[in-house]
Amino acid sequence: MAGSPYASALGRLKPEFPAFLSRTTFQTLLAAKDVNDLAKLLEATPYGPAVARTRATNSGASLVEVALNRTLVERNHRAYESTPFAGRSVVMAYLARWDIQNIELILSSKAQGRPVTETEDHLVSAREIPAGFYSGIMGLDDFRILLAQPTVEATVTALVRYGYGTILLPLLEEFQRTRDVFPILRALDKEYYHRVLATARYFQGDEWVVRGLLQSEIDVRNALTLLSGKSVDLALDDVLSRWLEGGTLLATQAPDLYSARTLADLASRLAPRWPSVAEASPGEGPVESLTSYEVALDKDRAASEIKRLATYPLSLGVVFTYLVRAELEWRDLRRIVFGRVYGLPAGAIEPLLISYRLAAGAG
């Protein structure tokens, strides 16, 4: 495979992997006294340039959040630019996940009446780089247009120009009746996975590694749907209406899994696929928190997928290994940020971190 077009991608991205944070650095960040201290500590990491650029316009948690988003966008852009022409359509389709996440954030904020400025801080955008890059036609100005809409209905109508009218407009009547934005968000998710899986067809020969990655993500989301439904005694039909197609955990398997008497019983039935779920437990409170289950699922998926992707370095695998590592680190750092905002001890945050467990011990 000496003539593989991915030899160049491997050469360009391999030197970037050491920039992912080490366990030692994570431990230092976990020890931060508050968000301002966390921002200072990040200055000595690859997030430093983004922190410096953001200080002029943001402070506190907003400063760190925007800096993390900037760095994630720049890393995704680097991965895209390192991808040979034959693989770019797949990477483009995959990166549309950030456009979808931003749209869903805006719609959720509208439904909950949250302030525009608070919502914009959480958008995954580097400000000067469109959030979805070449994966879509939406840039930060487009998201600001959506933020400026007065209602969910107006926001959905504005999304027509970006190609989402067909899937969203039919859901407006139901939203107006129930004020439940979830079906709209789920429709966006289903459309995203449909598009990216269709793009990752087997025509170059190595797209199957991406299909496997996406299928494992869909499987985790469906497993969480089962767990969420069981935690609130949702009817099986309601659970199946939320099912995402395209994974290897099929809807036909759901009735048997969902017949479990309790949440713990259901977790044990999922354990053959995700062993860590058996060790998880729901949080306390009137509504059981599924954070422990979510982290267990994500941890097992991350470990297996990164191992699998790394075994095919001269393929799309190298690009997606980098993309997955970048996203996992971004999610871990956001958990640390919110942990500092709510005053959680390091011991409560550390078990929630995933890339921390994958990081090298040195430096």
C-alpha cells in the first residue's frame, strides 16, 4: 500500500496526535480552583492561542467554552484539509454533525426561552470559520439569523433555505399543539445519519471503517433511548418511535431487551455489547440520571473504535481517528468546565472523562 493516497494524510496528521492532552495535563486541569484558573492553565496547552484570541470578547465560562469550540473547529478543518480528494465527501458529510448540533441547540434554546447571547457562546464555531466548514452552507452569520428568530416556528421556517424544510415543516403543527421540540430534533438526527451513511458507500473501498464508526454511534444512541425509556416507564411504541435506523442494534431486538423488569436488568442485557454498562448505576433524585450509563457506553465505544480505526492507518481510518480524538477531548474539557461552574470536586468529574483514559501518561 505504499502508493496509498492516505500516506500523505498519515504524514500530515501523525505529528498532530501528540498535541492531544496527556493524563498529567488532565489531572492539572481537574485541580483548577475555578473557571478563571482553568482558563489560565489552558494557556499552556494547544488551546492557548484560542484562549488568547477570545479574551478580548469573553470571560469566565464563556471564554473557555468559546476557546474550546474554536480549537475543535480548527482541528476538524485540519483533518478535512489532510484528507485526499477521494475521501473528502465522506468527511464533509460527517462534519455536518456540528451544523446539526448548532441547529438543535438554537431550537432547544428557543423552546426554553434562553437568551440569544447565552446560546451563541455554545455554538461550535471558530467565529472566522464556518461551523460545518465545507460540509454545509451554514456559517456563523447564518446561525445568528436563526438566533434572531422570535420563535421555534420562525426558526424552522428560516431553515427552509438551508434544505431542512421538507423534514421539519410537517412537524410544526404537532409542535404547536404539544410544544414538544423533541420530534423536530429527532428528525434532524435521522436526516443526518441517513445522509452521512449514504455518502459512506463502498465505492473507494475504505468507507466501511466510517460506516462502522457511525453504526456504533447510532447503536449507543439507541441503547440510551432504551435506558431513558425504561427510567421513566415509557411505552415500547414510544421508544421505537425514537429509534434511529442504520445501526447494528436493530429495532426488532428492542422488544426483548425492553422487556427487562428494571433499569439494572436492562443494563445487564446490554452488557454483552458494552461491558462497562453492567458497572454503571442511575443517579439519585426523582428522575434517574443516566449520566453513568452514557459515559459507560461512550467509554466502551471509544476504546473499541479507536483501536479498530488505528489498525487501518492508510485509509480514512487515520482521519477519523483524529476527528474522534478531537471530539472526545472537547467533550471531556466541557465536562471539566461545567464541573468547575457547579463546584463539583475533581473526584466527581474524573469518572466522567473518556479521552482522559485514552491519553498517554507522559507529559
